[in-house]
Amino acid sequence: MAVFMVILCFLFVLCICSALLRWNEVRYRKKGLPPGTMGWPVFGETTEFLKQGPNFMKNQRARYGSFFKSHILGCPTVVSMDPELNRYILMNEAKGLVPGYPQSMLDILGKCNIAAVHGSTHKYMRGSLLALINPTMIRDQILPKIDDFMRSHLSGWANQVINIQEKTKEMALLSSLKQIAGIESSSISEAFKTEFFKLVLGTLSLPIDLPGTNYRRGFQGRKNIICMLEQLIEERRASQEVHQDMLGCLLSDENRYKLSDEEIIDHIITILYSGYETVSTTSMMAVKYLHDHPKALEELRKEHLAIREKKRPEDPIDWNDLKSMRFTRAVIFETSRLATIVNGVLRKTTQDMELNGYLIPKGWRIYVYTREINYDSFLYPDPLTFNPWRWLDKSLESHNYCLIFGGGTRQCPGKELGIAEISTFLHYFVTRYRWEEVGGDKLTKFPRVEAPNGLHLRVSHLAN
Ligand code: HEM
């Protein structure tokens, strides 16, 4: 009897499970959809996706091809791993393939942030952003600030154990604050840092507005940052002083892009946010790879010592120096590729549409998954090896399938700025110090590249 009851219970649980598993399949059943599975109600296949990461994608691709449906992070999603199609999707926003970032991100970054606007508003906002960070601005205004910041941020690291993850995160945020509003390391930047870290966590949370949730804290961080920026704008207007920084340009009467205060604030938050994790993680991983590849470090150091030799110690890095850093640029690209700092980008459909011969219903997410192409042995022979030299052939950077900085109308406008920051950081790091890893620190690669307990280095003077 007991055995019979156990079997009955088992069959009952089995029926419930298979009914639940069918739920999403039935809910999203429509003729012409791409192949794939939809997983459990509400959660879909999120757990498998987060747990197995790239392997989940590879397994699904093996079963269903490079274009398959799933249900991840709360939304029905089509994953595209096809390089040609990925490029097509990024180049065709006007056909109704707009950014599809999570609600929490859009809420916390603001309704005027660049990922939340489309069409002519996007064009205008992007134009105004490019006016702040174009090559001329980098050369004349931003690079001197970056240099000044890096010199002091990277001083006094010798004879210490440092957590390079923490240092590069601080670097990315504080360097941007200096470029944006001349804010130096001080009490205001400390207050800003606290609120900004809350904001970042909030953008990666579930949009549940309850006390104690990261979403609520992120929103609070946003509100406090807005207060600080409003105060700064007020002070600038009252003082009538001319400031040579991004905020100065945004407030200038001569700026052809006229933005409201709300747009200016969301712009600043966007610049801080977009350059934060990308620049800090690439810098940290470059340090990691250089540590593990002494030949590459030697070549990089040679490039930077040659630049230093022609200068007095107090002379800053200038535009010509930056342009001469060919191997440094190659190290940055190789780091971004091998570590895959950005796994892909998200889009959503504004109407039912046909893509690759399949129907994609309105409102579905498309995950333009670019990770796999970074390990394509045709494009990058011996793809798992850190080999910056491959990037000395400039044509690789502009290859159609190289989407490290995105593509199409949303291609990263901060690419050259990010490269300038990381290059200047590497300049002062490798010309001042040598380092070894303390060892034992864990690195995770998915869904984000990070060292959960930090990446600790024992640093000493280069001359020692
Ligand atoms: C190594 C550094 C960086 C990497 C790897 C990177 C990567 C990317 C990628 C892949 C995209 C495309 C997103 C999409 O299509 O949805 C993007 C967009 C963007 N990036 Fe970067 N980025 C970096 C640095 C920066 C910096 C320093 C800034 C600062 C201004 C910045 C600002 C932006 C903005 C505003 C967008 C959105 C553009 C738009 O929607 O028109 N990025 N970035």
C-alpha cells in the first residue's frame, strides 16, 4: 500500500511538473516562431541561463540552431548567435528593433537616458553626447584631466597589497566625475560614490519597489544623485564662471544642442553608468592578462617607457602619445575580446516582424549574443590565447563581425574615450610599478566578469 502511495505521489508531482513546463509553451504558442523551449512559468529558463551561462547558449544552439527562442530574465526572448543576423539587427533599429534593456535599468537611469529614447530624439541626444566626447574634445579638454587624475590615483601603490578591482572601479567613476564637472577626490566625490554604487546595483535588480530591495535603494541613489547635480547646476548658473568640462559645455549658451535640466542630468548619469563597468573591468582584466603573459607586458612596457623617455616626469600624456600607443590599443581590444566584457546587447520589437524566416511577436526581447564570435577560430586563430599582436592588423578592429563596441546607430560613442582612459591608466601603472598576484582570488566570467572577493596584487616600484 505504502509503495502504491509513493508511486501515486510521484506520478502526481510528475503531472504537475509537466503541466507547468507546458504552461509557457502553450502561452507563447504561435505559428512561425523560432524553435526552442520556454521553460517554467514566470522564471522561464533564467536559472539554467544564469547557472550554465555560455554553455546554456551553446547547448541550445546545438539543438535548435543559431536563432532560437527562450524565456529569460522575465521575458520571452529570441537569442541570435548568428554573426550576419546580429549585424543586421543592430543596423536596423528603424525597422522596429529598439533597445530592450530591463525595466529596472530604464527606471533608474531616467526616461531621457539614451537607451530609453528612439528615432529623432535618440539622434539629437546622441549628437549632443558626441559633441562632448569627440576626438577634438578628448585631445583638448578631456585627456589633460584624465592624465592629471591617473597620476594622483596611481600614486603610493608601491609596497602594498591593493585590490585592483576596487581601484579600477574607483578610477572609472572618479575620473568621469572629474571630466564631467571637475569634481576632485573629496567629500562630494565620496558622497557621490556611495549613491552611485547603490544606483548601479539597482539597475541590475528585479523591479520590485519594496523597502530593503536593491531596486528601492537604486532609486534612492538616483534621487540623491539628482539632488547633487541640481545643486551643482544651480551653483554654476549663479557663478557665471566659464568651466572647461562636460557640464560647462552642456550649460553653455553656445552649445547648439539645447537640453533641459532633466535631459542634462540623465545624460550625465548615462555617461557615468556606461563607462563605469566597461572601463573598470577591462582595466582590471588587462592587468590580469599582462601578469599572466610576461612577453606582452614587456612589449607594452617598452612602448610606454619610450614615451616617458622623451618627457620630463611632470609632462602629461598628450594626443600624439595616445595615438602612438599601438600595442596598448591592441592589448585593450584583446582583453575585451578574450574576457568578453560585454556578452551581447538587448533589443525588443516594436511590432510583429519577420526575421530570419521566423515570426517575432511585438514586445519580445532579442538577445544579440555576440560572445561566441569572440572565440571564432576563423576570425581569431587560436582564439583562447591572449595574443594582442593579432590586433596590430587594423582591419580586424573594423571587421563586420567585431562587435566589441556594438554596431549600427547605437555603436558605443564612448569607445575612444574609454580607450584613452584605459591607456592612460596602463601608462602610469606599467611605468611606475611591477606587481604579482597574491593568489587564490576567484574570477567569474558570466553573467559579468568580476572577482567576487577582489583581485589582490602585491605592488612594488618598477625600479626596485
Ligand atoms: C571598454 C569600454 C567600453 C565598452 C566595451 C563599451 C561597449 C559598448 C557597447 C557594446 C555598446 C552598445 C550597446 C547597445 O547596442 O545597446 C555601447 C553603447 C554605449 N556606450 Fe559604451 N563601451 C565602453 C565605454 C564607454 C564609455 C567610456 C562611455 C562614456 C561616455 C560609453 C558610453 C556609451 C553610451 C552612451 C552608449 C549608448 C549609445 C546609444 O544608445 O546610442 N561607453 N558601449
